[in-house]
Amino acid sequence: MTNGTQWRSWLINDHWFNDLPASLQDSLLLGMRQRRVTPGKLILKRGEPACGLYALLAGSIRFGEIKQQRQWLAPPSAATRPYWFGEVSLFDDRPRRQDVYAEDQVILLQMPQAPLNQLLAQNPRHWRWFGELLGRKLGLGVPPLDQMTSLPTDERVALRLLMLSEGYGEIDRSVRIISVHELPSSRCLGLTPEVVDRVLGQFAEHGIIRRDHDFISVLDLEKLRRTARHRLTQPGV
């Protein structure tokens, strides 16, 4: 059994993968590499450049936290396998924001960033599928990359905060504190710091967030999600 055939058998029951066009399925199977990681070893390092799309096939992973929220760290979730993560980096020009460790023996498939970017550059129509994958975690539709900065200002900032707090989905429900230094993103925002500060102040007045110097605490995730709603972010649009 070739790697591609074996991996297809592992992914065949995955709803997202099954919905992909056959050409995109084949490209992912051809480009993915298997990684086995022993307990306690680092999978992703905070601050490093984005390194692609991952599918967790076996084992559990632990997301490290910035110091201010270590007490929020939750036990590893039992996510449905395969569990895809890392696609947020396709919509974000920022480095990885968290350390990710193997909690036990882990088997992953990784599609590296460079061939993934090349695939999307050659086939722009494939963007929608990765937007759908991310949108499931955010509870919103994700606009095409070239339409991100056409969202109204408030919706743009709310969507960016959702990406930072919900980008890894159900496998990590502990991320509710965000460094303000992680907010800037030319792809997602395209706003001056002054405009972002004004919007954050409005969110704080409405009880959506709390601003503590260089950190933002998300207080009401549902309000934040409603604020991000727009015709471009309506689920299924």
C-alpha cells in the first residue's frame, strides 16, 4: 500500500476531505508528509513562521499558553480524527502564536507551507475549501482572501480576534487572552493602530473584551461572533 493510498484510507471518513474536489485531494495526498512525535516533544514553536497544514491522526496535542493564561490551560480534548489545524496561517501573515506539544504518541500528516502556497497560487479556486475549514471553527463564513480588507472596520477587527482566539477550534478552548502585538495583519486588517485602538475601546465598552495594557481578554465570545457577522461572513455565503 503506497503512502497516498494509506492516507486516503485514514481520511476517507472525514467530511471536509471528502467534499474536496478530487484534484485537491490528490494534491494534498501527494504533498503531505507523515510525522511521528513522541510525548512531550514540540510540534510547533511559538514565533516561528507558519509551516503548513496538519492533520492529527492519532494521539493528543497540548497547546502552550502565554504566561498570563497558564491557569486557563484545559486538559487535552478528544477531537474527532482526523483533526485539521494550521489552516489559519493561510489567512494570516503572522508567525505561529502558540507552542504545540505531543501529549502522547502522535501521528500527524503535514502539508508544508511552501507547496501549499504554490498549490493555492496555481489554483485560486481552492481557497474556498480552506476558508470553509477555518469557518467551522469560527462559527462564521471566512471571506476570500482578496475580500478580507473590504469588510467594515468593526467586523474586520472582530473577525481577526476570532481567528486568534478560535483558530484551532474545539481542540483548544483555553485561548481567551490575546497580545495586542498579535493583532496586526495586513491580510486580515489593513488598518492603522489608531483605528484598531478605537474599535477595541468600543468593544470594551460593550463588554466584549477587556483591555489590560498589552493584552486583550475576550469576555463574550458570542457577542464577538455577532459583531463579526456581515454578508461576507454569514455561514454558507
